[in-house]
Amino acid sequence: MQITTERLEDLPFLSGFLNQSGMPGLLDEHFPVHGSWQGPGYGKTAMGLLLYVLSEGKHDLYGIESCIRKSRGA
């Protein structure tokens, strides 16, 4: 018997899990954004913050912008 292991990247896995759980939609449903708000809703914003905290193991906001750029390949 041969066992093959693969590295599982955390961001796609966590993002898929949060999307399947419906967390962004629930937050958007319960906390509607103001009419002049431009950009992602509170659900996607919270999901981005949660992905950063869970992936990096840090809860400070310093460095989140560079993390997003790195994950987008920019």
C-alpha cells in the first residue's frame, strides 16, 4: 500500500469552509450596509479578517494589507 500526502493550503480551505457555512450571507442579512457604502459587505469584510487571523495566527490589523496583496499575487 502506498500513501500519498499533499500540502493543503489554508486560505482556499478556510475560505471554502466559511462560504459553505453561509457566514458572509448571514452577517449581510443581519447587518445591512448603509446605502452609500461601496465595496464588499460586512460578511465578506469579516470573512477577510477571519481568514487573516486564522491563517496568520495574529489578531492585530497591522500587516493585513500586505497579507492580502501576497495572497492575490500582487
